[in-house]
Amino acid sequence: MIPFNKPYLTGKEAHYMYQAVYTGKLSGNGVFTKKCQQFFEEKYGFKKCLLVTSGTDALEMCAMLCDLKPGDEVIVPSYTFVSTALAFLREGATVIFADSMDSNPNLDATKLESLITPRTRVIVPVHYAGVACDMDAIMSVAEKHGLLVVEDAAQAIDSYYKGRPLGSIGHLAAFSFHETKNITAGGEGGLLTINDERFVRRSEILWEKGTNRAEFFRGAVNKYGWVDMGSSFLPSEINAAFLWAQLENLDEIQSRRKRIWGQYYEGLQDIAAQGKVRLPEIPAYATNNGHMFYLVCRNLEERTGLIACLKEHDIIAPFHYLSLHKSDYYTRHYGELVRELPLCDMYADCLVRLPLFYELSEEQIELVITLINEYYATR
């Protein structure tokens, strides 16, 4: 069988986890947590980084930092994972869903102005497949209307917009280290990045369960107590140790994933040229981080057949998100806000993801390519 995903092990994970166990501190914010956070701050220039237990937790911290009130509106793409919306709904905000672009599943920045009302407070661009949204356009709209921008960079580690790392452009950003991402913290993990000085102090308080304990450990205060909202966002040192092994090998992991992506792209050029499928499009302002390779089929029936064809050969190629604006929860609670978002629905019906992981061999990639080409040769 060729699975859709397989987490890569560098060989150092267990060694560093063993070290973490014998430091005597397992609860988080220890040696490996600090090493990981420093890595991201130095490599990508993020003002402040906090390791968290998941990408969802990073988004929830972003939403808390935005200090939303009931009735405030947050613009979110409909074609995304539920966590992007749920983090802001939990803070009492109203989520206004945006449509995708025709050229890729990212939020269409040209339509942002039409969604803004006097109640809008936040824009949440999602860098789908690690490919940047049009951040100049989004930041320009945000500045014009006095809005915050939270980058959902869950899939976008080591990807760039006009030379700037994704996650460093908005006021806040969230990354995921789930086992399906390019690097993992042992199955689950995430990162909050803070790029606006206004949010640095409060982010540490939220991270430390609503206390100013981080300041106490730095010697900034002589005792700590409960000062704000918060939760248990810190990951274990075990997870941080696992992630550190991955970070040491980040360049090698990225290089291999991008080579796999390129092999798919070259091997499927013919059927794309014939108009039978659409391949991922990387805008000139964006880079490719090798997170995902997808095809956009012409219709739902064709995609269903392709997935079934690959499954017959023990190859797992899943579709992805369902449009959130059509979900049972949203229509039940916010039915009056539901409107047509045809491009999100198109990607929900037509997009299929191909296997992509470090240990995927060239022979396996060629098998996937051959089967896809053969499937379309009969249609």
C-alpha cells in the first residue's frame, strides 16, 4: 500500500526525548522548548514564538489576543479546516466566510472590501498547501480599515511571500506540527508567532494559564499570580524534543518534499495541457514548500472515480475540506449569513490530494503518475 502520509523520523527523535526525560523537567518551557522557539525566531525573524500543543491551540490564542466582543466579525475562507473558524467563534465573534480564488484555493483578496462592515475586526488568510495568499493586498485592506490580520500558516512552514517568511507578515500567525505536516512534534504540536509588540506580554500570560509565571521565571516580578484568561497551551518537553530533531533536518526534509512535488508536476503535465485536470498554481509572489500536491478534477464524479481507481491499487489519495459555510453547524446557527461561494464548493467537489511524504520512492511516484494518466486516457 502507498499511504497518503507517513511521518518522517530523522533518527534523533528518541535520543532527544530520552535527554528530555532525564533533565527532570517534562512539563514544557524547558531546554527543548526554548531551543525550538529560538530556532524559529532566528531563522524566520518572528518577533516572538511560543510552542503550543496544536495548530488549533495557536489559532485559539490568536483569537484570544484579538480581544473580540460579541457581534465582532472575522473574515475566514470557507475552504479551510474547521479550527480556523472555531477559534474565533469560541470568543463570541461572528465568522463571515469568503470565497476562494479561481487559480488556487486561497482567499480571494480582491473581494475582501465587499465583506467588510463596521463590525469587522480580523481577517484570517489561510495559506493553503503552503502557498502564500496575496499578503500585500490583504495587509493594505487591513490597514485601510484598522483591522488585525491573523495568518493561518498551518501548512506553510518554510514558505515565503516576496521573500518574507509566511507567518511573519500578519500581526499574529499559527503553525501546525501535526503528523500530516512537513515536520511534526510527535503527532501533534503547533506554534504561535507574534509580530506586533502589543501582543507579546499577553501572549505569554495566556500561554501560562492566565498567570505571569513567565515573567517570574525571568526575574521580572518577585511572585506570580492569576492576572488574565488563559489555558494549558504548553506542550510537553517530550514533544519539543521530538520537534527539535525534525528542525535539525528541516532543509533536507524540505528538499526531498519539493523534489517529489516536482516529479508529480512534470509527470502530469500532459493531461493538464489537455485540460483534463488542473495542477497547483504557484503565483509569482509565492514559493512552494512541498507541503501538498493536489489535482483539481473537472467534476465530482470524475474525482470519485479517480480516488476509487487509485484505491484499487492500494494508493490512498483523499479529497480535502468541505465548504464550512454549508456545514451543519454553521447553517443551523448562522443560516441567515449563508451565501453562495461557488469556488469553495468547486474545490470541495473536485480537489484530490496525492501521496506526499519523505520516504515515498521515485518508483511509487511513477506508479501514481502512470495510473492517473491511464485513468484519464479512457475518459
